[in-house]
Amino acid sequence: MTPTILVDTNVLLDLFTQNNDWAQWSESQLKEHSKSYQLAINPFIYSETSVAFESVEDLDQVLESLKISVVELSRPALFLAAQAHVHYRKQGV
């Protein structure tokens, strides 16, 4: 079974908005990591990335062509993420 790695929103936006400073690096990272990992995003990354597209269908088509899957988050995972964020904020950051 191939391990999964989440792709950061900014990596995708670099590609989809043709960011002159980062697009080439982001593309090379996706290509390199796709050799060893299943690339994935979660619903939050999907939402953040959608600003670069005119429709859901357009975004889904591009994600499919890049072999990036959308993985759902369980409620326990969401709960733990919120708790981690509260802890982070209490640190004064």
C-alpha cells in the first residue's frame, strides 16, 4: 500500500495561478513525491484551492489529471485539530 502525503494549498496555488516565483519548484515537488506517495488533499485544502477555478468540475478535472485524491476527515480528527489549535493559540503565537 502506497503511503499518502497531503499537498499544501500553496503548492497547488503556485501551479494553478502560475506563480512565477514558485510554480516550477512546486511542480517538481509534486512530480518527485508522486513517485513514492499517493498525493492527497483534504476538504479544507480543496476549499482554499478552489479560488483558482471557475467551477467544481474544472477543479476536479485538474485534481484527477494530477492524481490527487480528496480525503475526508473524521470527526475525531477534526476535534483533535481544534484542540491542537487552541493549545497553539494559548502559547501566544
